[in-house]
Amino acid sequence: MELRDWAIRILGGDTMEEKLLDPGTLTDREPGPPLIWKTPSRPTGMEFQRRTREGKLPPFQEHKDPDKRALCLHRFAGHELLAVEIMAYALLAFPEAPPNFRKGLANTLKEEQGHVRLYTEQLNRLGMEFGDAPLFKHFWSHVPFLTSPIKYVSTMSLTLEMANLDFAPMYGASFARNGDDKAAALMEQIFKDEVAHVSFGFAWLKKFKEKHMDTWDAFTASQSELLSPKRAKGFLLHEEPRRKAGIPEHWIDNLKNA
Ligand SMILES: [Fe+2]
Ligand SMILES: [Fe+2]
């Protein structure tokens, strides 16, 4: 299947089957003209809720309650679905990006589809369906600012995905403390994949930035206007996974001070 056709089916599909469509062998012979997708279609009941502020996630001290853990997993599944859609958006918006960037982005998208499936499995185990709780626009609000590939990697890979290097292990540890090894193992898997997604973003930031510019300056100049570097971390900064993803020391220092 062509990348463009796959991305259109993901954004235009109104079933989870379309959102999670396995494209088989992907080709990119006709990336076509840039296509700016306004809002993704969603299965009935899974549309963005018209609420500007999403409800708070259940606090860590409530994680003994399986229903509360399920609510956390539901929120994370929603983030993964948004990642799928934003990556499809980028494939359509940047047909002229380097073919290897598009290929890497497509591979990441497939992993995000896998994450939606894995979260759905855990939700089902805890007696919940994906779509039982409201879903919000969150990350999609940044889409109007993703006007070039460097803005995409600075916003998605190096801010939103990077922050998950802190959130995924925190939630994983909490689920483990509360005896939910399956949910903890899922967070571990997500965390490992996220290291690779951040690494992909940093590698391409280096290629996309102006030669004379420092990577940090290029990053902060290219983030969504709704974000700041602070959003690239959780309450606790995990340094090792960032190093593993190839993030330089001065980024780690800057993030500590952000
Ligand atoms: Fe993911
Ligand atoms: Fe990711």
C-alpha cells in the first residue's frame, strides 16, 4: 500500500479497524501534493469531546483500584490513538520530506498502532472498552503548528514522546506496586519503544536544523507555540533513557532547569 493511501484511511476511517490498519508492504512512489487534514474521523462515541479541559487522571494513591488503573490506561490509549493520527497527518502534510524520514515515521506509526492494541487488551482485562471514557483533543491542538518536519519532530518526538520517558516508568512502577504486573509490563514496553521514537526525532532534528544552529536552540524555536521545553519532561527527569536516545548532556541540564 502507498503511504499516502494508508494515512488517508487512518484519518478518514471511522472504525478502529481502519485506525489500526496493517498496510502490508508499504511503498512511497506517489507522495502527492501536501494534504492538510483538519480533524480525524472517529468511531461513533470516540470523537473529541467538546471540553477544553480534560478531567484529571486518577492520582497514584488510587491505583489499587482496578477501575482507576483502567481510567489511566484509557487516557494513555487515547494518547496513542492521537499519535497514530498525528503521524498520519505528518505523512500527508510533508510529501517532500526525505524518503527515509517518511519511512521511519511510518514505522513509528505502526508501533503506535501496536500500542493502541496493547492498551486495549489491558483495558479489556480490567473490564473496560476503548471508548468507554471520553476522549479529548489534547495533542491534536498542536497540529496547526506542525508546518514543517522540524516542527513535527520538535513537538511530537522531542516534547510529547520525550515526556513519556518520565511518565511511562512512573506509572509502570505504580502499577507494579499495586500488584498489576501486566499493566506494569505494558508500560515497560511502551517506555522501550519511546526511547527509539525520541532517538528518531533527535536524529532528524540534527538533519533538518540550520547548520550553524545548536540543536537545543533549533528545538525550542520549532516547538508548537502552545508548548515550552518544560513539557518535554515529567515531575522527575529520567536522564538515562534520554542518553540512550542520543540526547546530549546540555539538553539534560537545560531540561532540569526548565
Ligand atoms: Fe506510543
Ligand atoms: Fe511513541
